[in-house]
Amino acid sequence: MNNTAKKAIIYSLLAGIMQCGISSAIVEAAPQDRQQQDRQQQQDRQQRDQEQRNQEQRDRKDQDRQERVRQENDRHEQEMRRHDYESDQDWRDRQDQENDRHNHALDDIEAALGILYLLTR
């Protein structure tokens, strides 16, 4: 076999290997089959919907927390006012008790809603 024939065979083999490599790259880069794309789109849509529901739920809980804090603050403000029949000492004692109760109530509101927030995350 002469030198030219050997070179032709080697170039043919190399060209065949390169064609196989290019073909496999094209097949890998080609879009996925339609069913798989549909499933992926459906999963993405479900995930977006779930995230939106979770966000709406967090927003409702935050509004609920704000409303409960507002109600507690209104109640606290009303309780802190001095009654006509109270002495100064009675009023100060009641203020101390009310401040403790108010702080405890706010802590309870934050703790209860914080736990609910963690559970829905």
C-alpha cells in the first residue's frame, strides 16, 4: 500500500470520528422531547402557584398580626388611663400590672405567628 492510500484511509477515519462527535453534540444540544418539556412547564407552573399561595398566606398572617397588635395597643392605651375613683398608688400599681400584661401579650402574638410562619415556609 502506498503512502497516499494510507493517508486517505487515516483522513477518512478521522473525518468519520469527527462526524460522530459532531452528531452526538447536535443530538445532546437538540431540544428535549415535547412530553418532557410539557412536564417541566407544568412543574414550573405548579411551583410558581405554590409560591404565590405561600406568599398570600404570609401576607394574610402578617395582616392578622398587625391587627392583633393594633387591638392590643388600643386595649392597653384604654387600660392605662386613670379611673376617676383611683388613688395615685392604685393607678401606679395597675399601670405596672398592665405594662407587664401588655408586654406578655405582645410576646405571645409574635411567638404564635412566628411559629405559624415557620410552619408555612
